[in-house]
Amino acid sequence: MSISTSSQLVSALAITFSFLLLASAEVFFEERFQDGWEKWWVKSDWKKDEKMAGEWKHTAGNWSADPNDKGIQTTEDYRFYAISAEFPEFSNKDRPLVFQFSVKREQKYGCAGAYMKLLSGEVDQKMFGGETPYSIMFGPDICGQNTKKVHAILSRNGTNHLIKKEVPCETDQLTHVYTLIIRPDATYSILIDNEEKESGSLYNDWDILPPKKIPDPEARKPEDWDDEKFIHDPEEKKLEHEDSNEKLHGESEASDVTDPEQKELQKQKQKIRNPNYKGEWKAPLIDNPDYKEDPDIYIYPNLRYIGIELWQVKAGTLFDNIVVCDDPEYAKKLAEDTWGRQKDAEEEAFNEDERTRQDEYKQDEREDEEDADANTVQDADTEKHVSDEL
């Protein structure tokens, strides 16, 4: 067999293996938002009576690699948004749960969540809103300078548990892919654009279960425990002014210093590190009697809906390419075939849009300057005419 033939065989086997791997994935829900998407998505009436329900638009956005590759985008500022879709109920027992979607925040400023939810059991989709219980909430959220992070909230027994780690999100105006993977060994990964940004254990990174160890409630700080980190230097010499005052008037009058310079010197009395400092006292840890291992901590037994529920100060968030499946490789391939193939062209479209905006801005500035010059000449002519009349 020639080297060339051998290479072709290896390549063919790799393609076949890849195909079998992807074919073995079970996809519970996938959405590209092609024509007809509204047949299975239900727009909620939540906030409609208050005239605060925002409208969705089926669009590729203001800059895109392909104007025919559309998602759904929020369109109105200061509005609530709620929309959901149902899929056949499933459990992720004994297999990974993969939740992935792409999002583009075209708004440059303003608070705007860009996360999605997985919901279980029975849900009234026409009333789906902020108070509807959910199983998982995942995705980016940006609001001002303080909030620029990925939410990963897992619900158990009616309580929502936030991830304890801070996971930064992307903050530009381009499309990015967000992926959450939960595995049967109770580990997880959070990916952005197919790159792992965070990983760990469901036991450690969420407070879903009570802690294994707790401070001993019976413990008391020993009486001789010194927790003063700094003390006044016992060898410090008193100020000469104070010494003389003490000799003449006693200690009480010596403390009554009126000279501003002496007052400042008093404030600056040197402190030294306490040689007897033992540190901050903490009660010793003991086993928590309420702690119990839960091997099913990763399981969501009756997932059935996917939803988007948001408050947007500034609209312009576009969702697309959603997948819920049991195979991380399938989700990765989907991201590569969508976002991966289009990201460069989208960035160029964005840059071209920015250049056009800059050119228009400069043109407006030039026109304003020309108008200002013309007004100056006109004002001068008017003043001369008035002067001639006088």
C-alpha cells in the first residue's frame, strides 16, 4: 500500500468515526430560526396588559455574514421579553446535558440580559415570565460597569443556586457562542466560542447541598486569645511637651493639647505589630450532621421547555443556533458550522458599518462647521447693514 493510499484510508476512517460519533448524539432540541419558527415558539402575554411586553423581530441583525441566516432579536427599549418552545420531555440521567446558543448584543450601552432558561414539568407558555420556576438559567448579562458576567444558576427544590465563581462574558457587539455542559460525574464546563472558560464540580461551585463541614457551635474563643494585630509601642517616648505638662499639672491636663502641631504628632503615634497576635479566632470545623451525599445532584428528570425571559433597558439582543443535546462534540460541531464559519465575515461587516458611521459623523461635523462659518458671515453682514442704517 502506498503512503498516499494509506493517508487517504486514515482520513476516511477519521471522517467515518466523526460521523458515527455525531450520529450517536441525541438532540432534544435544536433551533436555527428558519422560516416557520413561530409555529412552535409561543410569545408570552406576560406584561402585555401593562403595555411593557416587547416585540421580537426575525432578522440577521444590522451586520452579519449572511442576511438570510436569521435569529430573533429584541426591538424595543425598556421592555420585558418572554418567549418559549416545548420539546419532548427527557432526563439527563447517566448522560451529559449540553445547553448551547449563540447571542449577539448589537446595543453598545445599557443593561440587557442575554441568557436563556431550561424549564421542567408543566408550564403555561402564554403566562411564562419572571416568576415562572425554571431548572437552569445560563448565559451572559451586562449592566453598567459592574455586571459583565455569565450566569449559571441551577435550581433544586424551589431554590435557585448561583455559581460561586465569577465567569466574565464577552462585551463586544459581535456573535458569541455560550455552552454549559453538566456531566454524570457531577462536573461541569462553561465554554465561550468553543473554548473552556471555567470548570469544576457541582458540589464545590454551587451551594446546592449543605456544607460538609461547619464551625463547631459549642466552641468558644479562649480568654487568653489575643486578636489585636497592632498595638501601641510600649517603649514609645512621650512627647516632651506632654512630659513637662505631666510634671506640672498631672496626667489629665497633659492630654489636653491645644497646639495643632502637637495634636498631629499625637495622631501619628507609632503602632507596632503585636508579638502576641494569634490571628483571627475561628471555631474549629466539625462534620455537618445535615450533610448527605447526593449522587443524583446533576440530574434534571423532566426537562421539557426552553425559554428566553429578559428585561432590556436597551434592546438589540439577537439569539440563534440553540441546541440541547447529550453530546459536547455535536454542540462543538454546530458552533463551528455556524458561528465559526461566519465570524470573520461578520466582524468585517461590523467594521465596515463602523467606518460608515465614522464617515457620516465626520461629514455632519464638516456641515456643522460650514453652517457656523456661513452664520458668522451673515451676522457680520447684518451688523454692517444695521450700522449703515444708523
